[in-house]
Amino acid sequence: MILHVTDAKCVGDYVLQCTFNNGATKLVDLSVLFKYPAYKVLEDRAKFMQFGLRDTLYWESGLDVAPEFLYGHGVDV
């Protein structure tokens, strides 16, 4: 099965609750991405909150995060 994010909502500072197509729900702290230069722009909370969902998280700037990364870095809810 190819992993997809089916739902995501913000539950804290840069922490999203992500639900996956395999039924798992995980809390993912995306602040770990800020160490990568491309993701620094998302430290601006207003820009971070403008994420969309299309099988995974994405932003209009062209950034996205692989569902496997979200799943692997998440904590079970």
C-alpha cells in the first residue's frame, strides 16, 4: 500500500496531527525541518499554517513533506 495523509490539523506550535490511509494517527513536530534551508521560510507561523493536503502536506511555495517522513517522525496518538 502506498502511504498517504488523509487528514491533518494543527494541534500546537508546528505540531500537526496527521491521519494516514492505513488508519494510523500520529502527532508530528515539523520544527525538525527548520534545520534544512529550504524549510526555514516555514518558521513564519503564518506561512506554516497555509499548508494544504493532497496525499501529503504541501505549501504554495512548492515545499512538501513525504508521507513516509511524517509517519516515521510521528508519535502514535
